[in-house]
Amino acid sequence: MSPSARVWLVVAPPALAVGAVTSVLTARSEHVNLPGLQAALGALIGGAFVAAGLIARTRRPLNRTGWLLIAVGFTWLLGGVWGTDQSLLWTLGVAFMALPAGFLIHLLLAYPSGRLHSTWERLVVVTGYVLVTVGHGSHLLVEPDPLQCEECPSNAFLVSEQDRVADVLTSSIQIIAVAYLLAVVGTLFSRWRRASPAARRTLTPVFVAGGATLLLFAVSVGAQTFSHTLSEVTGWIASFVLVGVPFLFLSGLLKSRLARADISRALVEEPTGGAQERIRQLLHDPRAELLYACAEPSRGYVDVDGRPRDAVAEPGRAVTPIEREGRLLGAIVHDEVLLDEPELLEEVAAAVGLEIERDQNLQALEASERRSRALLDALPDRIFRVSREGIILDVQENPGSATPRAGLQVGSSVYDSPVAREVVDRILATGKLALQTGELKTIEWDVVLDGDRRHAEGRFVPSGDDEFLVVIRDVTERKRQEVEQSALHRVALAVAGEIRPERMFDLVAEEVGSVLGAHSVSLLRYEPGFEEAVVVGRWTGDGVEVEFAAVGESVSLVATPIHLVYETRRPIRVDLEDGKTSPELAADLRAHMVNSVVAAPITVSGRLWGVVAASLTPPHAFWVGAEERLGAFTRLVSLALANEEAREQLSASLFALEASERRSRALLEASPDSMFRISRDGRILDYRVQPPIRIFRPAEGMIGSDVYDADFPKEITARTMALGEQALATGELQLHEYEIEVEGELRYQEERITPSGADEFVVIVRDVTERKRQEQELQSSERRSRALLEAMPDNMFRISADGIFLDIQETPSSQRPVHAKVGSSVYDYPGAPRNVIDRVMAAGKRALETGELQTIEWKLGSEGDLRYQEGRFMPSGEREFFLVVRDVTERKRREEEQAALHRVALAVAGEARAERIFDLVTEEVGRVLGAHGANLIRYEPGGEEAVIVGGWSEPGASSEPVGERYRMQGGAAHTVYRTGRPVRFELDEGTVPPRFVEQMQEMGVNSLIAAPITVTGRPWGAVIASLTAPHSFPAGAEERLGAFTRLVSLALANEEAREQLAASRARLVSAGDEERRRLERNLHDGAQQRLVSVSLSLRLAQARLASDPAEAEALLAGANAELSVALEELRELARGIHPAVLTERGLGPALASLADRTPLPVEFEQLPDERLPGQVEAAAYYVVSEALANVAKYAAASSVSVRVEQRNGRAVIEVVDDGVGGAQPEHGSGLRGLADRVEALDGHLAVVSPAGKGTTIRAEIPVPKSPLDALAAYVEGGVGSPGGG
Amino acid sequence: MSNVTTVLIVDDHPSFRGTARTLLESEGFDVVGEAADGASAIQAATSLEPDVVLLDVHLPDINGFKVAATLTRNGGRSAVIMTSSRDARDFGPLVEQSGARGFIAKAELSGATLTSLLQ
């Protein structure tokens, strides 16, 4: 049972019973005049008060007026027992006869709230109760006939009959009662006078009727002593009037006029309890709840703490929706008795609705901006396809791009773009580099478009043999935001650290200066009247000279940008050169040497406090939107100042508390709305204009004037009047919204028109410009978002924190169609593994927690169709995030391929053995291309057979063993051998030579690619990769294979070079050994033998000297001759080791001595002027020596010419004969040894010897600079360095 | 056995053969023959059966040690003395292994050194 029903049950039956009993007693009374009428009147009055009280109690459960009404009625009915003829009951009835008057006085004074407001009122009421009980009852003790009625029963309370005392007492009480009643009436009148017009409308009827009743009772009581008739008559009149009084109370109470005043007050005061608390106060329902409607109607409501709620009322509760312009914003859950007060509910819902809408607009705007930003972050701005020559082949412009369009058409040259020529050069060079390397290249550049410096990032990828793609992203915002965010962060830290305002002003000025690239920044505080402002903070860039007031000085605002801020209350920008600046303003800027100014207002608690202004000297200008950026800083300043103000307010709040009642009265009068009371015939009856409504400048004598005479558009006035007529006709609230130009600015106003009398209505005017602007901004922001969404190449999702798809945007060209519906759960996404979804949700939550972009990658699909996706997460609301999914399979493949190539290249560079590289290459190729198997083969001489030298296969797959030799028989390897190019065989596409089809089928191979390995221009082998049915290699796989085989070629060339070098070294060593052996033999066979002979001859001669002197002499002569030959042979031998003439005199004389020993004419065409380094001279000498020896032995030549010259840092040695030719350098160790000797010096030996056409031997040997030469070159400023050798 | 020791000189250098013959004959040896290479040395030694074969290590056809081994293997009656313009240390144990009686450096050749090796 509801509380109100219980009240009815408790009160109504006893009241009925008492009423019935006393009515019967009165009707059958013998001492009552007109007993029937008395009985009826008594029951009517008592019943009316009880009934009105019960209704009031039900409708206004928290208002005591109902109880007081019931008390009046009940005591009135109880007082009816005086009609009885029984003495005790009659005496009791008389004793309490006056009690209803006490309650009535209480009721009147406490109306309409049911509470007494002042000590005086409480005193009056208490006095009343004392008078009607003690005062009235006391004279029963001494007065035997208190009612002056002879038929009445005897006084049961009579203590002693004392006429004198009784008369004095009765007269005193009567005088006191009359005086008291007059005092009550006076109090009521005073309250009425102090009441507001709205309150008076409620108070008047009740006070008039109640006051009149009291007056009549006063007359009736006062007249008792001198005119019984007058007393009787006025008593009757009072009783009749009293019948209507409770209904007047009731009607006044339920009109809710004052409830409305409460709403206005609540809106003005904005108590800290929040909207729900205010609703509870306004509805007098402590359990009332405010629910917010979710953006998607299907998702229902949330309560003020954000918990989901059903707007289904429990028993005894009711739901009132909050709507604005047909849109559901929320709901109020309240006591169902409030349904009887639709006006109150409507007012509260409208007031709260306005507030919610304002908040929602702000939130929606923020959310929309966040989404836009998330999209911009995730979006490439613009894509161009450009040929190698710089011709635009294709343009994909992004309509949502922040940058101005480049204006480039298909077919035009990139040099037609607005960016600087050197930038275009860089762009083309980078494009060519991308083409050359096949890799993604990224560069950044600046471009000035329409005076606005933008920062662009270009990503270059080859898109064909002679064309590349440039994806240009505008990163200006990102760059600026980075700088700006850190600056804001510093300021915010300072604000949070409760820095003193003076210090903060300078900090803000400095940060604003650096973020906006300003030359000068000032913070100014407006002086009252906004004619002047005081500089409170100042910053000037290094080396900048700007004439402006210093901190503490005051400046006049006439014709300044700062005044413009005051006028518009918005961030502004003034550019001297844009032609829009007024002459006065331009003069002001020139006077301060300023070219461009941005400024933004600082608002504290809704009041314009000051301004931040930044300036640039000529010829610079701020970038577009700089003024809006400034706003972010001024908001922080506002916050800091509000903090400061709040601290000050806190200390003042104790005083404020005392004055709170006075203040609330004043607030009632100072409702935020402008109001006009207008008569039906168009006269202004009353008005009040509050800022920011500035249309009707209050003029003297406006009251009583015609509404059409006001300075206001006539058509708007006409519409207001028509709606006023409608309000009067229907009694319903009318809404009127319009735009109007106020002092050059377009503003939106809302009128609420409600009847205020039979022929008048009230127009409440509100300025709703701010709300409208928010709505418009929101709309345009959403349009931008939509445009971006549609232009996106990626699939996009908006997902709630609990994993529900809120929005899905699928790109038509997407490689992966979306298989989900809005409202479904991400966990139900078909084909997505659970761990991927878990990672997605975790990243989304991380984005929500940190507020930062999160990026993760995952794999989807299976072998053969494995795709990589990248997800970027940004928060798009409190409990939802934005997910942009991009297919990055290609990029991923490229990355893996690059890594694989890198590993192979490292192995090659690390001089790994060829066998190791072969296996590595096949494995990397297999993995990168997703092959089932890969082989590396070497061609056998003749190109008919090949040997497998490296192999890799997927675990479990069969493979050919390394070392196996097979016939190529027209397969892929054979085709590569013949063409020298990569090939692809696809069984499905019929690209396989007929005789190879069967072989592929036998092996179960469906797709096969091969690329050549070439060493020093000759086919060496191939890498072959294969896939079994039904898979196929992706397009271009064979070309990518080529990248690997090129590395193998390189490795093999290295290997071959290494082998040749080793062989050359070995030959040089063995040639040296052989030479030494020859020398030893020559010494042994020649000079040594001769010396042995000489030794023996000398010994023999010695032995014969005495016996046979003649023979001894002959022996000595022989020994002497032998010794001469030995000496000559030793000289010859030494010359063979290293010609002394070469060491001592150089190449020319050495070659001349060679020529002398050559049996045919030698002609020297040219010889070097200077000495060459020793090893070069020696090599040249032996080349000529060997060549001449060969000529003499084999050539059958008639002449030979020799030339040695130094050219371009090289020694060139040439020996040409006119002999038979046909020399074969491979055969014969002489020439081979020469080549080794020359190559050991990094030189090169060539033998040209066509049969019958003579022989030319030509050697080229680099001549290293001597350290001294290098030093000299260095000192003279030439190239090279002292250490260069 | 007569008192005079017979000698076969084997060397590819004629000047050495001439000087050695003069030297040895002047000291009472009987130079019964000369050979310029290994093959003719074996032939001459077989037919002449000298007391001593003065054998050069370096011969144009067959290594002197092999010639020495051939001459001494079947218990031939000639004593083989190796000679060379090189030092004995260059050959080490090769001389003894070949079956030769000893080694004389060419520069130290004399009747006395030869006789001392034969005793």
C-alpha cells in the first residue's frame, strides 16, 4: 500500500465517523439555533478541510499544508460535539471550539510550503495555539454559561462561579483575541506585499479568503459582548466563507507556480549535487532518478553512474521521458503520484532536457572530433601514380584531406605542382630510387600553400617497371600537435601545481609564442567597462622588437584586435594583408609593426576575464586555425584562474552561508531568462531583460507600449503574438525559435510562451546561440567523419568496451569482406581465432586506458591464403573505440623477403662456403615464397644435365637428394638455361611445355618457378621452387626469386675469384721455387764445377812446382783461364736473378741490355722518363724479357717493338712482333708466370696472337703513389690523403 | 792383385775428369777408364772391373746413388767412392745406404784421401 493510500485509510474513516456523530448530535440539539443548518454547515466545513487536506497530502506528500488542512477539518468536526445536550461532552466541545482557528492561522501563515519562515511567524502561531487552548479554556473554570445560552447544558468544568472574575476574564480574552486576529491579518498582508508577482498570484485568493474569515471571526468574537446578533451573523458569514477556503488552498497549492520558480532557481544556482539531485529537490521526491538515453535507441538507458538501466517502472513509480524536438534524451523515474502534476514534470523534463542536450552536444562533438582524428591518423591523404619521367598517371584525392588540393591532373607533370622545384626533384629522385631498389622509400618535405606552411610525408613504392606510387600524407597536424601537446602539458602541470597566476601568465605567453611561432605574445586582463586592459603577462621572441605595453601597464582597446575579442567572445584573427581588416584596425597593427594577430578570450565562471594575443611582424602570418589552437591555452588559463577564484570563494563561503536565504530570494527575482508579459491586444505589460538578450534595449515608457513599436523584426513579433493567441486558446506552452541579427552577429533565440491570465501571456526569451552552434559544429564534424569513412581504403569498426560492434564500415574494394553485423559480438566473428580476438579487445582496452593510438598485427586464414592484418585502435568515446583494419599481407611479405635476402647477403658477405649458401638460399626461398620445396642446381657442361647442389623441403615433403644428377629434358631449369630469365610453369594455365606436363603431374607439382644463377656472364645453374596442387605461387614470385639467385651468383663469383687468387698465389710460389732450383743447378753445374777444377789444378801445380816447373806453369795458366770463365758465368747468373743494371740504372738501360742479347732488331718506341716503383719496373722488365725470349725462340719474326709508358696512374708495357702468331698463353708456364706476377700487382696481362698476324703482349700495372707524392698532393690541395699510400 | 790401384772416373763434366785423372795418375793410381753418365758407368765398371769407381752424385741420366747401389748389390769387386762439389752433409746417410765405401768432396780429392778410404 502506498503511503498516500495509508493516509486516506487512517484519516478518512475516523473523520467520517466523527462527522456523522457530531452532525447527529447537533441536528438533535435542543440548545442550538437552526440545528439542521448548523449540523450541515459543520460537517461541510470539517469535511471540506479533511478532503482538501487528503488531496493535498497525496499530491504534495512532502508539503505539510495537507496535514494542517486535515487538522483544521478534524478539530472542526470534533468541535461539533458542543451540539450535544450532555454536560461533559458539551463542555469538552466548547473547550476545543476555538482549536480549528489555531490550526487555520498556522495554515495561512505557513502557506504554501507548509513551513514557517521566521521567528515572528512562529511566535504568532504559538500565541494562537495558547489562546485557543489555555486562553479559551480558562474562562470555563469561572464562567457558568460560557456561550451565553440558556438552553445549553451546564458547564462541567466550572470550579467556582465568580461573575466578576468571569466577566473580566472573558472581556480580556476577547480583547486579546481580536488584537491577535488583527495581528495575524497584518502579518499576512505584510507577507503578501513582500511576495514576488508570481507568488502573489498564488497567495492572493487564499490570503483574501482566509484573512476575511479571520476578520469576520474577529468581528464575531468582538461583538459578543455588545451585540449578540452581530456576533451571530458574522459568525454565520465566516462559517460560509470558511467552506470555500480549503479549496482555494488546494488550487493554489497544485498550480505549481512556485515549483516553477524553484526550477528557475535551481538552474541559476547550479548546485553541486548534479542533475539528479536537482530533480529530486524540484519534484520533492527523494527517490527520483535521472536516466540518460543511449545514442543507439536499442541500447536503452544508463543511470547517472553509467550503469545500464531499464526504464521500466517498479510498482508505485512512473517514468517521464525527456525529449527535445522529438529526440529522446533520457527519462525521469519518479513517484507515480507526480503524474497528477504534468505541468511540473514537463517543466522539469524541459529544463533537464536542455541541460542534457547541451552536455550531449559537447560530448558528441568531442567524440566526433576524436573519431575524425583517429581516422585522419589512420588514413593516407592522397595517392599519385607517377611515371619515371614525372607524368601523373593517376590521382586519388582524399576529399577529407586537411591540405588544399594540389590541383594536379592526370597527364600533367609533377613540376606543375605548387611545391618548390627542388622538392619535386627530390620526389622524382626518390621515386626512381624506389624503382631501382624495389623498396619502400619515405621522405618528408615542407610546402607553402596559400601562405600556410604544411608538412607532408611521401611514401614511394614501385607500381610497375617505369612507374611508382606516391602516397602523400599531411603530417602538419601531427607535427604541430606534438609540439602543442608538450607545451599544453607543461602549462597544465604548472596549473595543477597551483602556480601563482603572475608566473603562469608569463609561462603561457612563452609557450604560446613557441607553439604558434609568434614574435610576441601578451596576456591582458580587461578593466571594468572593457575600454581598457592591463597587461599581466608578456613574452617576446629573441631579437624581435615589438612596441607594446609592459606588464602592469594599461592599454586602450579602441580599434584593437583585443576589442574584437570582447565583441565576439571568440578566438579571432586579424591579418593586415587579407583585405578584410578595417582601416582603424590596420592603422593599429601598423603602429605596432604587426602583420598578423591571433587572440582568444579568457573566461572565468562565465565572465569575460581577459585575452591572450599573439602577433607576427611583417611579412609573416599565422597558419590557418592558429587562433583556435590558442583557445586550448586560454582554457587552461581560465581553469587556473577559476581555481584561484575557487580558493578565494572557499574562504568567503562561511559568510555566504549566513546570507543564503536572502540570496535565494534575490535569485528568485534574478531568473536567468528575459521575460515579457504581453496583453492579448499587443501591449507590453511588464518586462525584464537579462543578458545576453540584447534586443530590447530597455527604454523609458516601454511598459504599455505596442509590441510592434519595439526595435525588433516585425515578422518575429507577429509570430510571437500568434503563438500567444494559441497559448491562450489551448492553455499550453508554445515554443518559438528563430535567428536574429544582434549588433551584426547572428544569434539564435528561443521563446516559451505561456498564458498568465485570461487576456495576457508571458514570453520567456532565452539565447540558445551556443547550443545551436554546438549543434551545427557537430553536424559539420559528423559530415566530415562520414566523408572520411567513405573514402577509407580499410575496413573500420566502432566497438564497445564489452566487444559489441557499434558501427561497421566496409570498403567495397576490401580484400577481406566483413562478416559481422552491428550489434553482434566480436567473439562471434566467423573465422577469427579466439586468441586474435582476445588480442584485439586487449588493444582496444589499452587504447581506452591510455587514450593513445595502439597498433597490433595478426594472421588470418590458412596456408596458401595466409593474410596479415594490421589493426589501429583509437578511443572514440568513454567506453568505445575505433578499429581500422588494414591488410598488410603484401607489406609483411616484402618485409620477410627483405629479411631473408638480408640473411643470404650476410652469408655471402661473410664468405660462407658455397654449399652452405646453397642450402640457406633454398630454405629462405622456400619459406618466403611459401613453397613446398626448393632446389638449387648446377648445370653440367653442355647444358643437358644438371646436378642438385642445394635443397630444402617442407617437413614431410619428399625431395631429391643433394648430389643427384639428372637430365633436364626441357623442364624449367632447361628453359632458364636457354633464356637466361626467370620462368613460371603453371599446370592449370597451360604454360608447361607438353613433354614436361606428365613429369610435373607425376611429381604432384602444380606450380613451378625458376630463376637463373649466372657467373661471369655464363649460365651456372638455377633455383627452382615448387608448390603441390592446388596451390599456385603469387604473381611476380618468379621475379622475386631472381633477387635470391642474383645473390647466389654474387656468392659464386666471389668463390671463383677466391679460387683464382689462391691458384695464382700457388703458381707464384712454385714459380719462385722452380727459379731457385734452377739457380742452384746453374751454380752447381757452372761456376762451382769450374772452381773445383781450379782448386784441383792449383793443388797439382803446387805438387809439380819443384819436380816439373814447366808443367806446373801450364797447370796454372789453365786454372787462370778456368777462373775467368767461372767469373763470367757467375755474372750471367746474377743477372738472371735480378739484373743489376735495372736496380742501378732503371728500366731503359736494362731493356737496352736485354735488346743487345736478343738475336733480332728491337725497336724501343717509348720508355718512361721517370723511375717507376721497384716491383713495377721488375715486372715490366720480366714481361719484356720473357716476350723477347719467346720471340727469339718461336715467333720467327723479323723485328719487334717495345713500348713502356705511364698513363692514368698505370704502367702500360707492350711488346709487338711481326711473327707467326698463334701463341697460347694457357699452355706454357712462361706466360702464365708472367700473368701471375702482373696480377699479383693488381695488374692485367693480355696476349693477342692471331695465327699469321704477329703477337702482341700487353700488360697494365697500377702505379701506386709513393707516400711522398701523396703528401705533396695533399699539401697542394689536391685529392687524396697522406695515408692513401 | 797388382800393387797399382785401378780407378774408373764417372762424371758428366770433362774438365773434372781430366783434372782428376792427372791428379790421381800423378799420385800412382791407374785410371783405367772414364764415364760421363750412369749407364756407361755401369757398363764400364762391369767390363773393366776397377778397384775403385770414383762416382759423381749428379749424373745426367741416373742418380749416382742408384748407380752405386747397382754396382755394389751383387757383391761387385769395385769399391765405390761417391764425390760431389757439394758438402757430405747435404747427403747424410744416402752414401752409406747406397753401398758406397765413402764420400770425397771434389775440392779435397787427392791420392791420400782416396787411399785412406780404401784401407
